Amino acid sequence: MAGHALRRVMSSAAKASSAAAAPLIARTLSADGVAHLALASPPVNTLSRELLRQLRKHLDDAATDTTVRGVILSSKCRAFSAGLDITEFVRPTRDRFTEYLGDVSGLFRALYLHPKPVVAAIVGAAPAGGCWMALQCDYRVLLDAPGVVMGLNETQLGERCPRSGDTRPRTLRTPCSIPRVLAGIFAPQTFWVPMAVAVGQRAAERLLQLGSLVPPSEALRLGMVDETAPSVDAVEAAAVAALRKYLAVPSASAVSATKLAMRGATAKEALAVEAAESEALFARVASAEVQAGLTAYMASLRSRK
């Protein structure tokens, strides 16, 4: 996730944890059967286990609720989502870490394989897990505004931190996003499959290897999004218009069957390696090197409050 977004996420982690039981999804249902699900976990919709579980439940409910014809996924915060909850990486037990990644995979199943059309109204930055969520939607509208970026930037995590002993003036150092020791984290298959489907295998390989975060114009050119809009209101209006095109198709069951037929095989393949990827990621995150860096970084964030 982007460095500035991550710093805000981590500095508010304690507050987010204490409010875990609070509603983190704002749901409304319009008269024409559109369920609006807005992420509402300030400041930047970190994908905590509680948010993941609440969003999955809303999606599961929408899938079986006969009054819901389609879903719009948006945000009430300044970011669409800054991605996974890095606090889950601090001193994890294997069971707890596996459980968290299971919640991530659970959202993938609920969103990528949702039987009804889902449109993303991306009203702010969508790095890492935020991009991942958006890419799973059937249609994506992105806010075209300064500072808005989108991409799966896992390979860049920590790479910009100066090594210890760097004696250059602070003004010459590139700001640190998260500890250098997190370098080596990569996007699992459930993350990169939606990207490859959206932009093609070759472009996806380049974007993921470089950990690129791209502006709205580039996201549109690549196919990461289907449309851009100049304001939050315009994004939401475009999302509604796009969803209505899906709802106008005479057979909703045919739309659903087509979607699931085209996505089912790739989803099954991605989920088949879930356990192996989870174990590899746990081994990396639980190492003494990574944990020492994370502990120091968390302490530095607390000192900035």
C-alpha cells in the first residue's frame, strides 16, 4: 500500500481495533434493488478482519436476497481502501495469521464469484488490497483527482527505506513506507488473477513485478478501470449508470451464469494454492528479521502521535 496511506492506517490501528464490533459497512437499498455498500472504517478503510467479515456477510446476504438485483461498492473515507491490516503481521501465531488470510480469501470468494453484478465506485486511492477489491468487480469507475493512484504494489513494500547508518541529511533521504525487512512480500494468486484478467498477462506481470501505482489516466488506458470521473458525485453517478446496463439485460440468470462460468476456473486454481502461499507468507512474516523491523516501526509510529 502507499506509504502515506500506510502511516495513517498504522497510527490509527489501536482505535480501529477497539471499535472492531462497530458497523464498518454503510448499507442502503434503493427502490430499484441496488444495494449500496460503502466502506466506513476511517481513516482509510484498512482491511481489518472485522471489515473483511462484515463486507463478506453483506455480499453473501445480497447474493441470496431476492430484493437485491446488483451491488455498488464504494467508500465513505478519503481512500477507497489502503489495503491489508499490517498490524496482523506483528507477532502472529500461525493459527491467527492463517485465520486472517482465510478472511481475505473468504472475501475473494464472496466478491469475485458474486452471482449478481457488482460495480466499484472508487472514490479515492486504491493501493494493494484496495486495488484487489476493485479489480474483482464487474465494472470500475475511478475518481480522476490529484493523489489518486491504483495498483498492486506489494513488491515495493519497504524498498525505499534508507539502510541504518545512512548519514545523508534527512532532506536527501527518500521517505520510508514500511520497514525494509518486509521486502520480499508478494501478491498471492488470489490477488494477481483479477489483475491479469483486467489488463492481460504481460501487462500484469510488469505491473506486479515493479509494484506500480498508476494514476487514473494510466489505469484507464491499461484496463484496470472502465471509466474515470472528475468528482466523487460523478463517480457514484457513473457507477449507478453502469450497473443499470447490467440490470437491463433481460435474463439476470444468464448474466450470472456467464460471469461464474468465465471466472470459476481461475478462482478454483487460485484457491488451490491458498494453503501453500499462506504457509510461505507466514514463514517470512514470522521471521525474527521481519518482526524486529515491524516492532521498531510500530514504536516509531506511536512516538509521532
